[in-house]
Amino acid sequence: MKSAGPYIWLLPSMLLMVIFILFPIFEVFRTSVSKVSKAGIIKGFAGLDNFTKVLKSPVFGLVLKNTLVWTIVVVGLSTLIGFALALVLNNEFKGRKIARAIVVFPWATSLIIQAGVWKFIIDADYGTLNTLFMKLGLISKSVNWTPTPAAYFAWECWVGIFVTIPFVTFCVLSGLQSIDISYYESATVDGAGFWQKLFHITLPLVRSSLTVSTVLNIIYVFNSFPIIWTITKGDPANRTDTLVTYLYKQAFYKGRTGEAAAISVIGFLILCICASVYMVLSLRKEEQDA
Amino acid sequence: MRKKEKVYIKKAQTPKDKALRVLLYLAVIVLVVVILYPYFVMFTSALKSRAEIYAMKGTLLPIEWEWKNFVDVWKLAPLARYFINSIVVSGGATAIAILCGIPAAYALSRMKFKGKKFFLGLVIISQMFAPVVLLVGIYKIMSLFHLTDTLLALIFINAAFNQAFAIWLLRGTFMSISPEMEQAATIDGCNQVQAMTRVLLPVAAPGIVTALIFVFINAWNEYTVALTLISSDILKPLTVGITIFNGYNMIEWQYLFASSLFATIPVVILFICIEKHLVGGLTSGGVKG
């Protein structure tokens, strides 16, 4: 009885994840190496046919490039800005509680709603960014903020950054709050400046929080669907597609389930490599510092 | 455990300190303005007429404050129905995620056993796959159970994909509580289940509430799975339902934003309530092996 004990406690959770996550994972891998009819019925083994079809498609390189740019830009910039923001919010000032509550807003709001508002803000014909900038006297006539697909993509990245910042900020803040103030006091006595304290005390001590937030963000941003789907649906001509919007269209618009599953598997492999490289690098760094 | 919060800039004394102080406030103000801007746009646009929104000459504030937009949306779309669906899905997913998560987190924080690492690994792997990547497989399993186009499907998927966070948050909470009281209760004749429910859970209540609210919000804001699995209009949750105002030839922005505000305000308030507890729990429960 005693040896079976812990497993009974884990059973409900285990069942939930096995049925609704592990089984779909298995199905996706199986579908990726199968011949699949338009109706989604598996018609036998296909080897790596689906993968070669995906890799040979002329747009796949573009989609892959977009995905990498999207992930790196959004995670990189939101980590940088989120970190700076945490340093600001860690000071004591009047209204700090209100400021912290406001920073939560983008995190708590559905991505689909966030993306909808930004689509409205940047619209070339009736967008409110033009109105605002004209009232402020920054521009004299309406500017088309999205003249090219690349411009659209840049705005999508901005929305991605905007919604990711709060998570980074709060992870770093929780790390900052566990730092003993005496470190800074003695560093000040020794004549250390702001940057020295930042690089020699703050950064090493919040590194583990930063690693958690970065790894999770790489996964979430890489797999993020609603922002791009709401603003451009990956159009025009796949110019703003990332892997997930591309695979969604393959699966549910074009009925190419096998290829969609192959894209999922490719995406998962890339993600595994990125996340483990990042973890190994940051863990090694930590050991060096210790 | 929690040490006194560190202060970079102490009370303004020298001119340099004063300058830094001004800079700090400036940074905070810029930040708050940028973050609130989309909400300002949402609110003011929800109060405009369609003509005003599409007018050549844009306005910052509505010329006519159309408060009735906030009433009209409930008639123009089955918004009440969407609300109920969202509540059912989020409530159901939260209940399942927490009921499965509590015993798992308890075992992971209080017991030693083989396969603990394996289980934690499974939890992390579940986070590597977003539902959107697995939609092909999710769709298949739901067809197998005849659950496509049902709220039950959304409940299970949201519960499963939030299991990782629920376990991390709960485990973090449980580990921060000393097991001594439970041990004492066991000596007094409680079994392990009683020790957990009567001794640990009341003490861990704040952490459990945090996990509850966090899962609820995630399920409430979920979009992609609902978009794919639900085809009947009356079964759509809010995130999918409000896009009814996003028509083929014209977007009814004022109604879209009015209903978006209704969908957003409750969760923002909930989130502010748990903000303090959330991140500490996430990072501590997730990292420590």
C-alpha cells in the first residue's frame, strides 16, 4: 500500500494530461508519417512524404524565417523592456501599487481583444494613432502605418512585445524582492556605481527568474496564434505567417492534415532545440559565476 | 523569508538624487500612459457611433457619448449566452484542474517516490505543446469521444493545459509550508487525506485561491481551441463570440469594443487581486527540483 500511495495521488492529474495532451501529441506524430485523406482519415504509412512536401513548399522557408524573427524579436525586446520596467517598479514611490496594478492589464486581457484594439489603432483610414498624433502636432496628415507586409509584421511584433512584458516584469520583480538590501549598501560604501551594481549584484541574483521567464516565453511566443490571426491572418501571400498560423490554414482551410501534423512536429523539434540550448547556456553561466 | 524590499534611490537629498527621482516618475508616467492607451481607445470608441468611428476626421473623445452601445450589444448578439458559456468553461476547467492538481502537488511536495522526476518532466513537456500545435490530434480525440462542438471538450482541454501551472503554483505553496503540523496530526490519528484536507489546505488557502483564479483567467481568455472545436453559435465562449461584430464587409468596432470591455473588466480585477502571489509561486514551484 505504501509504495502505491504516491501514484494514486498523481493518478487524476496523470489521466487528465495523458488523455488530453499526450494522446493528441501521439496522434500528431502518427498523422505526420501517415497518408491522410481530405476528410482526415488515415490511409496508411507515408514515411517522410509529408515532411518532404512541407520542406519543398516554396513558402516554407519564408514562414520559418518569420517564426524565428517573431520569436527572437518579441522575446528579446520584451525581456529587455520588462527587466528595465521591473527595476523602475522596484523603487519606492507614490502610486507604486497603482502602477503595478496597471502593468498587469495587458497580461490579464485576452490576446484576441488586445490584437483587435491594435488593429483598430493602426488602421490607415480611421485608426486612432493618426488622430492622436495629429492632435499632439507630431504629424500634419494621416500616415499609413502599414504600407508593406513587413510593416504589418513589425506591428504584430509590437503587440507581441506589449502583451509579453508584464510576465517578464513580474518574474524579475519577484527575484528582485528576494535580494538582501545589505548587498547594495555595502556596494555603495565601496563606491560602486549604478551599472556596476546592476551587472555584479542584480543580474546574477535574478538570473534564475529570468531563465524561467525566458524559457516559458520562447515556448509561448513561438506558439502564439491569436495576434497574427487577428491582425493579418498571415496574409498577404504568407508574408506574415508563422508556423502556427501556417499550419492552422493547412489543417483547417486546405484539408492537408498530414502536412499540418508534419509542421507541428518540425516546430516542436525547433522549440526543443532552442529551449534546451538556452537552458544549457544559462545553467553553465550560473555555474561559472558560482 | 521575504526580505525588506530594496530601494535604489533614497529620499531626495542631493541635486543628482532629485534628478533621478524626476526621471523615475517620468518613466512611470510614460509607462502607464502607453499601457493604458489601448484601453482608452477601447473605451472611447465603444462610446462612439459607427459614423463617428469611420469618419474621415477622427476624434479623441466621442462627440456624442453613445452609452446605449453598452446596452445594445446585449440585444445585437447573444452576449449573455456567450458569458454563460465562458463561465461554464472556465469554472469547469478550474474545478477539474485544481481537484486533480491538489493531490498531485501534495504528493510532489510531501512524498519521496520513484518517477517523481519523470512526472515533473511530463508536466514540462505538456507546456512545450500549445493547443494550437496539437489541434489536429485534439480534434481527433474529441471526435472519438463525440465531444466536438461541446463545452465539455473546452473544459477538459483547458483543465489539461493548465495542469502544469496549477501544479507549479500549488507545489510552490505547499513547499513553503512546514510539514510539521501535518506530521503532528498524523500522530494524533489522522490519515494522510485528513491531514491534508484539515491541516494543510486551510493554511494553503491563499495559494489555492491564486491558482484557482489564474486557471480561471487562462481558460476565460482562451481563443484558438474554442475557435476550432465549437461551430454552434450558441456554444461559443466570449472570446470567439464577440468576433460576431467583425463582419465580412464592415467591422462594428463600437460594439466589438463594448463587448470586449465586458469580457475584460472582470478578469482584470481578478488578476489584480492575485498579482502579488502569482509570480513568486510560479518561479519557486517550477524551478526547485
